[in-house]
Amino acid sequence: MRLPRFCLLLQKDLRELLASRAYWILLLIIGPLVGHGFITAVNSYAEASGIAGGPAALAQGLTPLDGILVPTFGAYDLAATLLFPFVAIRMIAAEKESGAWKLMLQSPTAISEMLSSKALALLVGWIIAWLPGMLAIILWKAYGGHLYAPETTNLLLGHLLRVSISAGVAVSAAAIMPGAANAAIVTLAFTLGTWALEFIAAGRGGPLQQLASFTPTALLRSFEQGQLRLSVVAVTFVVAVAGFVLSGLWLDLSLRSRQLLLRSVGIIIVVAIFAIPAARVRAAWDFSEDRRNSFSQADEAALAQIREPLHITINLAAEDPRLMDYGRNILSKLRRILPEVDADYSSQSRSGLFESGNHYGEIWYEYRGQKMMNRSTTEPIVLEALYKLAGVNPPTAPGESRFSGYPLAARPTGAPILFYSIWPLLIISMWLFHSKGSR
């Protein structure tokens, strides 16, 4: 790849990006969306912090990650799902429909260079779209708000990975399908399919639930909890790259239909070969300031003595709140520490209201051939049962001091005019200026 030629390609793709109405609409909408999330979050945070004159309610739960960052950047999840795919589709579909792609194939530039340039242009465009989110962070700091750099950076990484999947799917759909409208339908079908997969797999365990944990919504959820899972990063990278590789295959007009199908199947097989082992990687890090994804350091040191597989049978329905609490507060933490945790879900219904027998609510633990039943989803009781089952001495040292939270009774001063007036006017002015200059 020659750098001067690639720079020219990148300039061309950036000009095409700025010529896209879909991109300007994205910029126009993202400001008010982020602003609405930020303003609502700051007001709710202030009310919980006692701005009306009372004491801060549940101060330990007042974290900027949950209270400010997640609702503010939730707009980018919506944009990555419903808006950004149209921008990525246009980068491919416009050149296919105008015939410009055929002319580009006659140049000495490789298809891989062209697609790499488009990927970088889309990345630049998405970073520009992050400006309202960065403005929200600056405003929060100006109000005197607290931010923890590791969890903030981790959340931004999650949104970057989230949009990379959308870009990969959209670009491959645009390359395969005739017309931008068909590509948009395929991309939307992919999104709906991932939502359906999450709904079907909830509380079922096994390979289906493991697959559902890598859907775009699920992967972002782990970052919103302050957790970085290496398996999520690896699988997302493989899927995103595969989308661009697949698009490069279908954009090679010298290949016949049979060759395209065979090579497409080959790409899918290669993706599976890399993605399946990557999904089994257990390395994970807790970047949340309140250590919500971790046991106390003393408990983690004691649990590290459990070196053989732990099998858990959970008889709780998918919609039972106890299962949600158990998965978040117990199971996910155990999987970060123990070498192997295998969970089976034995409930036969989604709600648990009509379960027959007296075994509903039981959670069975099996370690080294010994079994123990416990109905609790509370951390101290579950850990006590695990220590007894594994023959491990419980820690005697006290746990870490409790997270105190960061109450802040502040109103979103200046945010409405910035996000609802200045940002839209700025984008419309730049849009008109660019349109006039490109004539």
C-alpha cells in the first residue's frame, strides 16, 4: 500500500462522506439526541442527590457511569443501529450505481486499499459524530461532576466496537445486494435477528445463550457495566473485519456467481474458526470504580483456590428477577475468577409462574463430584456455600470499604441552548456552506 495513493483515496472518500445527506442528517439528529439524554440524566442525578433540599438518596448508587455516561451515550447506540448503517451503505452503493466502482477497478489500486480507505473515512466520520458526547462530558466536569477515566474510556471503546459491527454488516450488505434500499433491509433484518436471538436465548444457557452474549446490544451492555471482556473484543474485531472482507469479495466484478458463493462460504468458515476459540477466551477486567463486577479482594484470593470446574444448575425462569440478580452479582463474577464455570438452566418456562414441583428456585452446585443446593442469590450466602463445598477456608480479612458514590445537585445549565439550538444551527450552516462550495 503506497501512502501517497492511499491519502488521495482517503481524501476522495472523506469528500464523498461529506457529500452524503445521510451523514449530515446523522450529525443534525445526534446533537439533540445526546442533549436530551444528558439533560434528563443530569436532572435525575440532581434529584437523587437531594437538590430539592433533602439528603442524597442512596448515595452509594450515584455513579457517573450509570447516572450520566450510559444514558448520554445511549444515543450513539441508537445512531449506530438506525442511522449510521445508511451512511456506510451509501459509501458503497453510490459508487456501484453510478458506475464509478467499475472505473476504480481499472486503476492500479487494490480493492483492499479502497475498502481500507472507506473504513478509515467512516471511522473519522463517527469520531466527528462523537463531538456532542464530548461536549456533554465537558459540561459535566464544568458542573463539578466526577468522572473515572478507566470506566469512561472503556465505555467509549464499547461504542466504537458497537459501530464497527454496524459498519461491517452495512458495507457487506451494500456490496452483495443490488441497490441501497435492499442493503438497508438486509441490515435491518440483521439487527432484528440479533434482538430475537437475545429474547429466545434469555435464561436458556448453553451455546445459544453464549452466542447471544456477542450480539451488538449484549456486547455494549458489558461495557456499560464497566467490564472489558477480551472475548468480546476479539469476536467483534473478527466479525467487523469479515464484513469488509466479504464486501471486497463481492465487489470484485471479475468473479462469477459460483466463485462468489464458494469463497463466501470459505470466509464464513474462516470466521467460525477464529471466532469460536476467541469466544472462549476468559480474560476480563473490571474497570468500574465501584468494582461492581468483582468480589472483594479477600474473597477473590480465597476463590482462586478453586482450580477445578464448577457446575451450576439454576432452576429459575428467564424473567425471574432473581435470575437477573444472580447472573449479574454472582455468575458473571465467578466466571472472571474461576478457571471453568458451567451453568445449566433447568426451568421450562419464561416466567416461572406455572412451574410444577417443589424444586423451582433451587440452585445446585457441583464440585469434584459433590453437590450442594442453595436458594439464595445473595453474594455472602452463595460464597459461604461455595467455600463449604470446595473445602476452602473463608477469608478472615475485612472487605474493602464500601463505595461512597458521587452525589451532585447541579442543573444542566447551558445544555439546552447548546444541544437544541447551537448544534443544529452549526450543522445546518456547515451543510449549506459545503453544498454551496461543492457546486
